[in-house]
Amino acid sequence: MMAVSAEGSEQRKQKSIGILRSLGIKTMEGLPRIESEEETALRSVEEVAGRTVGLMLTALYAEGLCSGEERDDQRAWIERLIKHFDADSFFTPSETAFLDDAGPDMKKCIQFSWNYEPFNVMLWALGFLDETDALAIPAEICNVSKAVSIMREQRSYGDFLACAVLRDKSTILDQADLIYRYHWACVEDRLNSPGEHKVEWGVVMERHRALNWLINYCEQDWDDVSTDT
């Protein structure tokens, strides 16, 4: 079984390398394979749906604060959305602390506004966005308006969950392997040839984080997900 696992992971690795080379992006042949299908247990559709809502709400809240909205007004608005999606249990400890902070600094607000990127990945993983919309070359931020509009159409969290269909393990692992190698290229660029490939570092980081969480990398909770290269 392990020989089959290794063979499948190596094929996935070579596919990713071929994609990056076709785009003129550096790769390293010696970068290890990621986990195989046999070695991976995906998050459940319920976990992914809850994480999707939590990411969206914290990103919306953070964006409002970045735009100069009053904290109390923004918090009251988000509270209404939390009730709409029955989302009290969907936030991580760091997200809860951010939402409860009476005076979050701008650095924190900017940090949590990046939650739109993993939110976008979760929508893809649940079948609400296709690969072209959610996982194009990571050269610019995601289409926030399109992603949020999908959630506006949901009458309740129950309706959202009922429509969600988690993509198969092989498809998610394909994207996890590809972003892992994109991330290595970003690190290499920063060290040796900054700006050469015009890939957005923040987008790559957040996609990598989201995909590692989806494949349950090292069984890490969201606040602790690592993006090793």
C-alpha cells in the first residue's frame, strides 16, 4: 500500500512541477512529496462549512474597521450576521479575541482582512466556486464581491450546509501540493530574485494555510496551521 501511496504522491508532485514550469516559475525537484490520499483524512463538510462562515464574518468585520467604521457599529452589524448564520461556535480563539477587542489596532485589522483568501478556498472546496474563480494563478487577491455574494444568497447556515458538497480528496491534494510548491518559489524569490514572478506572497500564504487545514496537515487547529516549505 505504501508503494502505491508514494507513487501517487510522486505523480501529483510531477504534475505540479509541470504546471509551474509552464508558467516560468522556479521549482525544486528535491522538495518532498506531500501526503498521499491514503495518508490523508480531510476535514468534514461540517467543519469546512463552519470555517467558511467564521472566515467570512471576521474578514467582513476587519474590512469595515480598516475602512474607518466605528468599532461598536461594526460589531453590532457582525453580531446580526452571526445570529443569521448561527455562527457563535465557528470562531477560533484568536478570532474571538479579535471580535471582542474593544480597540483592535490597524495591524490586527489588516491581518484578519486577509481571511477573505482562505474563505475563497473554502467556498471552492465546498463546490460553490470553480477552480478558475478560486484558484487561479495567485498573482492578485480573490474576487471578494463574488465570494461574499454567494453567502448573501444563503437564507441560513442550514441551507448553506445542505448545498455544500466537499470536493474529493485527490482534487484537494492536487491543489495542496501545487500551492506548497508555489510557496517555495515565493520564498526563493524573496531571498534571491524579488519580484521576478509577480506572484502575490500574501495570497500564496493564505491559500497554503487553507489547503493545509483542509487536508488536516499535522492535525493542527486553524490558529496553529503551519505552511512549511
